[in-house]
Amino acid sequence: MQALLKLSAVIDRLNEWVGKVVMWLVLAAVLISSGNAIMRKAFNIGSNAYLEIQWYLFAAVFMLGVGYVMLKNAHVRIDFISSRLSKRTNALIDAIGIVVFTIPLSVILIELSWPIFERAWISGEVSSNAGGLIRWPVLLLIPVGFSILLLQSASELIKRIAFLTGRRDEPFSVEAQKSDEELLAEELAAEAQKKLAGAN
């Protein structure tokens, strides 16, 4: 298990690095988007290549950032249910979900998307828009993104199993911070408890 936990730590570091790169891609997308809008409105100059690079960057942020989101435990959860369950129950549900859904889905989508990328690479497929970009880089994001998700899923599964078997204190690398709604609910519950204690 120690070897698997070391592998998990390596995968986590990889996705930490990818997450930092993705943050810069967000900035690049914002700058290109705003620059494109200014050129279009102020000087009536437009470029399909600039529009498409915005879409490519958005796709890169979405596809490459998925592993980082999973690492940070920031993905969508049904909080009002998971917050009522123990860490052990949540870890068990996560482990089952990873094995039954996330890993198979990632493998299927890698297998389905790779031939699409390969065809675009071999044919040199280019956007049908005038001045558009080549297609293979954006199509490559699909198998790469799901490969990153697959790796992080394996890392998260290792951590959940280590937690469930008592070899790790926490099931997650990072606990998701409580939402404003959860904090408000806790404050209201504490106030109600004080009033109840004062009434007695």
C-alpha cells in the first residue's frame, strides 16, 4: 500500500502542476477574448483564428482542469446528503463511484476519442471557417483530459482504500471548504441551541 500511496502522491503533484498551467490558460483566454472584442468593435478587425483559439483555450481549461478539480475535492456533490454521512461512508461511496463510473467512463472516452484525433492528425484537418485553425490540437485535448481524469481517479481510489483500511487519516488530499450555506446553517443551529439552552 505504501508504494501505491507514493504513486498517488506523484499523480497528485502532476495534477497540481497541470492545475497551475490551466490557471494561466484562463488568463490567456481572457486576454485574447478581450483583445479580440476591442479590435472588432474599435477597428472593425476580426479574425476567425482568434475566435477559435478562445474556444481551444476554453476546451483546454475544461478538459485539463478536471483532474485538478478532483484532486481538490471541488467537484459537484450532493452536499446536503454527503454532509450527513460519516467520512467512512463517503469514502466508500466515492470508491464505488470511481470504480463503477469514473474509471470505465474515462477508458471508454479515451478509446472513442483517440481515433478522431488520429484522423485529424493524419489528414491535417483544418477548420471550415476562413482563416480557421488546424483541428488536431483541440481534438487531442479529449483523450489527454480523460487520461488525466483516469490517473487522478486511480490516485483518489488509492487514498479512499488506504483510509478505509486504516492506513491513512483522511480520505481526501484536501477537504472541500464549507459553502456559505453550510456555514449559515451551522450558525443558525448554534443560535437555536443557545436559545433552547437559555429557555431551560
